[in-house]
Amino acid sequence: MAFMEKPPAGKVLLDDTVPLTAQIEASQSLHSHTEYIIRVQRGVSAENSWQIVRRYSDFDLLNNSLQISTLSLPLPPKKLIGNMEREFIAERQKGLQAYLDVITTHHILSNCELVKKFLDPNSYSVNYTEIALQHVSMFFRSEPKWEVVEPLKDIGWRIRKKYFLMKNKNQPKERLMLSWADLGPDKYLSDKDLQYAVKLLSSCSHPYIYKITFATANESSVLVIRPFSEKGTLKDLIYKAKPKDPFLKKYCNPKKIQGLELQQIKTYGRQILEVLKFLHEKGFPYGHLHSANVMLDGDTCKLLDLENSLLGLPSFYRSYFSQFRKINTLEGIDVHCFGHLLYEMTYGRPPDTVPVDSFPPAPSVFVVSVLESILTCEAMKNGMPTVSRLLQMPLFSDVLLTNSEKPQFKIPTKLKEALKTSKECIEKRLTEEQKLIHQHRRLTRAQSHHGSEEEKKKRKILARKKSKRSAYESGEEHSAKYSNSNNSGSGASSPLTSPSSPTPPSTAGASSIPPAPPPPPLPPAAPPLSTEVPTQPSPQPNVSASRGALLSSIQNFQKGTLKKTQTCDYSAPRIS
């Protein structure tokens, strides 16, 4: 079979689920318009960033394209007069930044092709629908029994996966759905093992796995054909959506938010857990559970897109579980994704944030009990429960399954080993990504703490204390130089003291400072000037303190404080 005669070799290394962030760095006014310089970053590494230049008209064009989502997005309004004034440009820049923040943090919008092309035109410059049509046409050349009815435009969330409504010429009334996808960054199977594993999918028989009619692969992409269901997926049931509508229109802003009945939650949940347990026991990696990957067949849920893990495609919820280092296995990923699905079935919408601090009222306390074991902060820290543990919980343990179809999925030993190695590589890449995110989060917390008002006050107080200490030490050094200059001269050059001034404090206790020379002797004829003998202070252990005291004594000396003395002059001759 000449399927895809000249495809581009290899897998796509870019992970489309890694979040993009955008920050407007500056604006520049030209003759008739203003351009905004935007720094876009992929993931947590500042090295993986680039600049783009956008005008307001570019934002307006993007916003018009996103109106299909029916979301009310905060794009600043147009202004025809005065739109070149500096104050207006600054205000508009703030509004455009708020707009970027909304579209890059909304889970569905941030992953859509429109936003990706706006922020990263170099990585998303090709027309993926056109490429898919070319490859499908090549496939039909060797398989003439298939015929395309119509392209199912944008019914999925993946940029590099396209869908077509088909029919078999031998059975023209039966509608089929063809999906085509590139190989992703987590493709670690050899080309030979991949082709064998993909063909093996059509032989898988399980009451809760959606049947694959035909599947084939080459070194760059995979093509799968399965029956088309007019009822749509479990997500279509929750959101009351039409299966053929675009993904943005169906799920971004549902008209009515309403969860399923308790019995539906119990039955569908039990069926999904049973098929996850089956795949885990077979050693077949999945990791792609979400409500749009669960097809409804009457009252039975059937799992879709088993080929995704073989292709190496990243998970719909990867940006969530990559934040938590305890969710580091494909089994743990399946359980975490099941928590999202159960929340959606219960409340009719996805959780606002993960982890979830508190849960709204639910049809049963047993529902909340399961959700708490998966989506709370404590669960993220301790790790996910096993599928077997969930099946034993009261919400699912009493559900009776009536389907008697015997599961069959024979995987050869050699392929099992290859799948095990591929699974380990997928988990290793996830662990490395989680490590980088964890390091970035710690650094961000440290920087945030360093820049907090409380921390700034502490640093100001410390700086003030340090400044005072430096000034004090500078004064001490000045006094030491002054003292040394006095001590190094002759006795005649020492400072003169008044005959009745008190003796300066002694520095006998300081071993590192030589004692000052004694004062010159008084004339023998003079009587004692004073009977007061100053007491010698106790030795000071701190040399710098003694210097400071000496300097202070000299500087504070005041002549007016001297005591008057009475002298008796005995030099006159006595007459008896």
C-alpha cells in the first residue's frame, strides 16, 4: 500500500500543550498607527522566548475569529479620534495585556490554532487541514473503496489532528469517521513496532472500547477509521452539543450548565474505570482520558483514541498534571484525568482551578469522596489512588454491569516489552518537565517574597542598622588615628592639660595600645594643686571603646567646669 508516498520523516518534537505566556514590553507609534512589542514565552524557560509585533487591528481580527466560542473577551474598544495620544496608548496597552492574559490562561482557547498562530507564527505557519487532505488523498489511491463525504472542520482540539466524514462504497448508508494525525513528541516506538501496534488496534475487542474499523501508520503519521456516532461523545451529552460543530463552539461557553443524573454518573464512571483497569493490566499505555474521548453507544461508554499514546501525542490535561510531581506515571495520569471527567459529569462544567479547595453540593456524598481523593491539594501531594481502589469506593462498588462481551486484546511479548520501554520514556520526559516547573516555582516564590512589602521593610531596617554601624566604626577609626598621632610624638608635643584638670581615663587594660608618656614633673616649690586623686577606671576589654571614651573626654572638656582652688603663699618673709 502506497499510503503517504513522500511524507516528512520523523516525529513533531514541539509539544503543543506547553502553555504560552505573553507580555507587552513596549509600544511604538508610527505615522498612522501604534505597534505593540510582545514577548512570548513557551513554558517556564526564559530562554525559550521570542518577540512579536502586533497592531490593534491584529488583536481585533483574532477576537472576531474567537467569537465562535461565544465568550465575552475583554478586548478594548476601537477609537477613531485621539487614538495616537500618549495617555490613550498607555491605557489601551493595559487593556490588551488583560486580553492576552485571558486567552493564554483559558484551557481551550490557549490550545486552539487561532491563538497559537497569533503568538507563535513561525511554529504554526502551515495549513494542517490541507496537509491532511493531501495525505488522505494518497491513501484513497490505494484503497478505492473509501470515499470522503465532508471534512469535519475543527471538531477536535488538537492542531495536528484532522477529521473527515467518510463512507464505504460497498455500504453507502454507513457513516464512518477518519482521523489523521502527525506523530508527537512522546513517540518512542520504532517505526516497525508502531505500524504493528496500530494494526493490532483493530483486533481489540472490549465492551467499553470503541471499535476501530481500519488503522495504518508510517514513519510520520497515523490514519484511523472508526464508525461515526450521531449521538456524539459524553462531552456532547453533558454540554448538549452537536457532534459536528467546532470544538470552540461546542464547549467554551455552554448555554446551560447541568450535570448528569446520579445513576448515570455511577454507571458511566464504573464502565470507564473497568476499561482503564483492563488496559493497565495489559500493559497498554493510555493517558488520554477526557469526556470528548468517551463515545456514547446507548447507555454504554466506550473509550476512544487508543492510538494517541502510540503516536506520542500529549494529553489534553497535561498542563494540569505536569504541575504535580506525584502524578508521574501513566496510571496516575489516567486517575487524575478521571477526576476531571467525574467533576464534569457531576457539575456540568470543568473545575475552575486544580487543585480544588471546596466542592459545590453534589447528588451524593460518595461523589465528593471520590473527587476529594483525586483533585484536592492533599491528593496532589500524596499521589493518586489506584483504579482498583476507586472501584472499591461506595460510589462504584454496588454498580451492576450487564454487558457479557468477553474482552480480547492479545499483545505479543516482544511488543509488550517495546510498549513498556515507550511508557518509561514518556514518564521520564514528564518527570523532567515537572522538575523544571518545580524549580521555576521555587525561584518565583523566592523572588516574590524578596519583593514583598514586609521584606522590603526588613531590608530597610537592616540597611539603616548597617549604615549606623558603619558610621560608628568610621568614627572609631578616626579616633584611633588621632590617638596614634598623639602617641607617636615627643613628650613636649603631647596635649597640655590645665593644672587643675582631671586626669584622662587610663587605658592600662588595653594590651595592644602602648601607655601614654607621663606628664612633665611640677616645680618642686609649688604646693600640691589638689588633694583629689581621680579613680582609675576598670580595664576595658574593648580597645575601640577605650579610644571612643578618650576622644569623648577630650571633645567634651569645658573650662567652666573646673573647681576653684585656694592657695596659701608662704614665699613672703615672716616677721616674728
